[in-house]
Amino acid sequence: MSQNIEKLKREFLEYLEIERGRSLKTIQNYDGYLSRFIKFSQIKEPRNITDEIVRKFRLWLNRQESGTMTGEFKDTLKKKTQNYYLIALRAFLKFLRKRGIDSFSPERIELAKVSERELNLISSNELEKLLSAPSGVDIKNLRDKAILELLFSTGLRVSEICSLNSDIDLSKDEFSVRGKGEKIRVVFLSNTAKDALKKYLDRRADMDEAMFVQFGKNSAASMSLRLTSRSIERIVKFYAIKAGISKKVTPHIIRHSFATDLLQNGADLRSVQALLGHANIATTQVYTHITDKHLHDIHKKFHGKSRKK
């Protein structure tokens, strides 16, 4: 029986949204990855996918300039980005197999080896300057101060910050958040973050349910006042420049600072994994090579003692 691959792709994306509960952003990305594969391969049915087609697609990906894919700077696609395409294709093939549709085996697709993840970090001094940068008493400064303090206190992802509502109980030091994969975890408020949130919420005069909202001329024309991820990224960038930090600073870098601060002060890896909402501890282990103070102390204490001074 003929199986149109475009129709099956649409059913797969609907499956991700309804049954797997994936975010609309993830679905949009998967749609883009699969659409490029289908356009490249020119196949009409999934049974036409072969080793040779997959090999040629991987070769094509490896030779693409990122400017041709994103409209930004030109450089070859990173292995990690290439793997996103392969992960989407494997997931699609697994869906087809689950439906009993004859196609290429997903196990035959191996991901490209990637170099160890490199963390972009700011120093504790730079972090303190960033957190202190919103110094005004107007509603925008109070909001921005609360955003920065909350990012560092909780390690929340920017999407998680955006999804917060203003009904958080500030009489407690903790609240629950729904993160990736619809998983719920508990995060904790420092006294500084709690104080910043309270000052901001006390000044709010609108009735919007969102925790962080826009103010000014653009807010009047908007159906929803809720800040977007892009808005918060711009806010963080603005205060990084104001604080005199020359390197790029994003909400995710503040999340890195949250994790490294905990580990440097003695927190165990499993606890940090839970606080970050990482499904796999291997994701959290990327922090250990820059936070293992014990190894630094061992080196300082024992290295080179036999050499003449």
C-alpha cells in the first residue's frame, strides 16, 4: 500500500504534540529537519529510504555552510547541529516502525562524534556586577532585577522563566516548575531573589497572570503582556553591557553560573542534576572539570615537591 511521506511526517508531528507532549518549538524544529531531508532525498514513500540516501544526506549536511541554513554567518555546520537532523530522522523512523510501516531501520543511523561541550562562563565578580546592574526603582528596573536574581537563584531555563505565573507563594522558599518533557521539579528561592520578586510584584498594577510582563508603548497593543524568551535574552544582554562585561552573556550562561556555584561550594552532582532538571547525569557532568576544587588542591599540595627551588 502506498504511503505518502509528507502525510506520514504530518502524522508524526501531531503524535509528538499530542501523545508525547513535546513543545511547539521542538515540533517546529523537527518539521524543519525532516523537510530538508525529504527535499534533499526527493523520496515519496518511506520504503524508498536507503543506506545510500542517508549517506549522501550526511555528506551534504557536513558540507553545508551554516549561513545557508540559518541566514546568519557562514561556517560549516557543527557536528552537534548535524546530529539534530539525524535524531529527528531516527525518531521519525521509529514512529513508522511502531505503525508497522516498512522503512529504513533507525538503528542503522549512528550519530556523529562531537567534541566535548565547551562552557561559556562569567566570573563571580562579573556575575555580581550583572545582578547589581538594574539599580533603579521604576517598575522596569524592579522587573529586570527580579528576572536576573530568579535566574541565578533557581537555574531555570529561559523558557521556564517565561512560563511562570504571578501566583507563586512568596511565603515559601520553593515552588514547582514544569520543565522539558513536561517534567515537574522543585526550585528554590534565595532571600535576595524573594525580596526582588516581592518588590516587583508589589508595584504591578496590571491584571495579567504572567509573572514577567512587558511595560511601555508596545504593551498596550499586545494581546498578552507575557515576556518572550527573546525579550529576556535582550534584557540580560542589556545589563551585561551596562555592567561592563565584554563577553556574550545569555540566560543560559546564568544557568551555568548557578550550577558551577553549587558544585564549587560542595554540592553533589546528583543534587545539581535534579535542580537543573537534567534527565541524564551525563549532561550535568560537563560542569565537573571546571569545578573540581579538590583536584586543584591536590595538584597544589603534591606537584613538583621534589624539584629544587
